[in-house]
Amino acid sequence: MISFISKTPLTTVVFLSLLTLIGCGNPDSKTANSNLENATAAPKANPEKLVVALLPDESNSTVIQNNKGLEIYLEEKLNKDVELFVSTDYSSMIEAASKGRLDLAYFGPLSYVLAKTKSDIEAFAALEKNGETTYKAVVIGNAEAGIDSYEKIEGKTMAYGDQASTSSHLIPKSMLIEKGLKPEENYQEVFVGSHDAVAVAVANGKAEAGGLSKPIYTALVEKGTIDENKVILIEESKPYPQYPWTMRSDLDTQLKLQIKQAFLDLKDDTVLKPFKAEGFKSVEDQDYNIVRDLGKLLDLDFNKVN
């Protein structure tokens, strides 16, 4: 059964408080978080071991196992030990980055923008699919309830994933706002933690509507995780920049060049499979200004960070 976490309207203060919270999500990532918490030495410019953080989209063990190929690839290309790390949630990943505990980190667009406000990090590559470094989000409705338009979401429950997620929160929420629908004023919002939980909630009627990443939604339908006859695709968003790989800005200059080139040279399908990508392309911080613009639409000030 899916456990909903109801939220009051997300003000700027509440939203930015995510940056100072350490979550308590996946139980099997507690050890990794504890190890990072105990790290007190100042980050080195050219460390012998690189800590590489991945998004907590699934359980710690699943993400680590799926990305063993990446770990081996980076160790061979960079001639360094690599430790894969998965935080309990987006908030704790942002917090770890702010303390310089992550050498490389794979953020969502929104979590990157948030992390950038309090961390000395830089985006350097984003996944490429079908020749593009962009992706879309979708708004879906429950078929049995007949939720096939924005108008029918009014007065109903809308499911989002993590509060610091771009495609399972920021983008779909902005799509509703553009249609005149505000959370808690025109509909009830709930946060269920992940993209797949959003899709399952809508398919099962636990929520009348929801928002999530289009690639993830498509994959869930193809795998049969959700029955496409139980959901209605209301709308796709416009394209947004893909999830960025980031690195500490204070790493050794030559090491930074080697890291970036390792990602741009990556063509091994087994390593790329977990990312559902064909490869990686260069990106810069300014590519994520469109995400910052979304924050303005939602009255979020990314710069007011304590």
C-alpha cells in the first residue's frame, strides 16, 4: 500500500528548508550516509578515491548494483578507486554535496540548481538520448475516474514524487499553475517519494492525477508495472535539460578534464543501460536557467539559502 505524505502549500521557506534536512528514507543507505557524516578531513584536490553519488530513485542496493559497470569504467579510465554512494533522499544528497563530501554527483535538474546555491560544484555532462540532452515530464490521470483534462483535476488529489524532483514535482506543478490550478487552493497535493510510486498511485486510484518523468512513465508501461489502460496521459511538458553530472569545482584541473572526457567517451551499452542513455554530452550551468525560471513561476527563491 502506498503511504501518502500530505503537504501544505509549498512556500519558499518550506521548500528551501529541504537543503538543511537529512532524510530517513532507504534503510539500506544508512551506512553510507554515516560514513560521509564522519568524514571530517578537508576535501582533497586530487583524492586517491572518488566518491560518486547517484540519485536515490530506487533502493541503495539496487542503484549500486546497477551501476557497478560505471564504477569499474571510471576506475580504469581515471586510475583511481571509486566509491558509489546513494543518499537516503534528494535533501541529504544536497547536504552531502554542500559539505564537499561528494567528488562527483548525478543530480536531477532541480536538485542541481538547489545544490548549486550552497555548493562549489559545476555541471559538466548530461545524458544523451535520441541525439538530445533534454527530456519531458507528463501529467497523467486515473482512467476509471475519467481524469482526462486539467479541468477534471480541480478538487481532486494530485500525486508528486520527491519535493526536490524536477520532473515529478516542479515541472508538472508548473503545468497545473499555467492552467490556473494552485495546490491546496484548487487541488490537494501529496508527495509519494518516487516517480514509479506516482504512476502506481494514479493507476490504482489512490490519487486521481500525478506528475512524473516521461521516460520513466514510458518504461513503467513497457515493463507492465502499470496498466496503460488504467491511466490517461493528459499532457507532455516542453523539453527540459537532462539530469546533469557534476563535480567539485576545487578538484585538480587536470583531473576535472579527465573526468569530463571519461563521460564524453563513454559508449559501453552495459554501463549506459541504467541511465537509459546513448552517451553523455557537455553541459554548462547556464543550461539550467530554464529550471530557475520555473522556480520564479512557483515563487521559489533559490538564492535565499542559509
